[in-house]
Amino acid sequence: MSKKWFIYENGAVKEYDSIDKFPENCVGFVYKITNIQTGKFYIGKKSLYSNIRKKLTKKELAEYSGPGRKPTKKLVTSESNWMDYWGSNKGILQEIKDSGTDSFRKEILKFCFNKKQLTYWEVHYQCINEVLLTDKSYNDNVLAKFFRKDLV
């Protein structure tokens, strides 16, 4: 599977295959995945980091000296699976499984610097591309509130 994302600006192509290439303080991006053969596309958002709750080790529990009840878990932030990510839509994932990743282009549309920006810009790009009104889109809902079946 392709581990690269691209930005297409003013005829130039910039490749993103490492988290170090993203702007400072970037938390994620809005993306567009396009089937090169059919022109059908998917617009979504992806966080660069994920938070996981992990149990504290016995040593960490023993070292705790704060007030109140001892915590049992800690929050660990790590890099997400952004390089391998192909969206959450079952339709596009099935097509990628059937025809391979070479038939698809992964494109970053917008860098975001907090989670609210991620959500806003995802909805913005979905709306201006009319993802629920065109057959050229894999998206079947916006914010899990507005569904294609309710509009068409």
C-alpha cells in the first residue's frame, strides 16, 4: 500500500511520507482520495496522533504520591496510522481491496492545527464538493447527521 500523501499546488507536487514534513503544531489534515480511473472521490479527515489509555505499571503505581485515589491508567499519545490510512467508507475500501492502491491518488487538501479545525474543514470541503448530491462521491453522509439517502 502507498505510504505517501501529496499536495498539488500551482502545478507543483509535494510528497508527505514522514510526520516531520508536516507544519509545526499540525494535528491532522483534510484529504481527498480519488479513483484515477473513474474520478470518484472520498473526502475525510485524519489526525496525525492518537490517544490511548494504558494501564499503569506496578512501578508507576508505587511511585504515585499525589492526593486522592491513585490513578490506574495513563494517557499515551502516539503517531496514528495516517500513512496507511485509506478512509472509513466501506465502498472505497472494497474498491481498493479489489483493484489495488495504484488506481487511487491520496491528496492533502488542508492542514489543521486543532480538532475543531479538522471537523470544520472536512465539512467545508464536503459541502463545496457536494458529496451527497453527486454520484462521483463515495461519501454517504456528512457529520453522521446528513445522509445521501435523505437528500436524493
